[in-house]
Amino acid sequence: MADVPGLIEGASQGAGLGHQFLRHVERTRLIVHCSTERRRSPGDYAVINHELAEFSQRLATRPRSSS
């Protein structure tokens, strides 16, 4: 399991702690998008998926779920 609260737009290009977080996520078998914030929008989910795919094709095809 990996917790990636700091994944931001541009992470796949190294923004923020992007590469460090994304290398951590690569070791997971399943990606579950969870949010405790009511303000999180479907666009946030799309940004995260985009950053995962830009970093690694393996992450782009990893099973995922959201809650």
C-alpha cells in the first residue's frame, strides 16, 4: 500500500516530490483513490491518473478503484 497525498500536477516531470512518490506507487498492485475532502473534484482524479500514466505505462494499466 502506498499513500500519495503529495502527488501534484507535473509530478511525472519531477514537480514537488513527484518522482519519489511515483517510484513508491510503482511497487503497488492496486491503486485505490480515496478522499476525505468533500471538495475533491473528478478533475483531481483525472490529474492523478494522467500523472501516473505519464510516469509509467505499467502504472497506467494498474488495476484501480475509487471511494
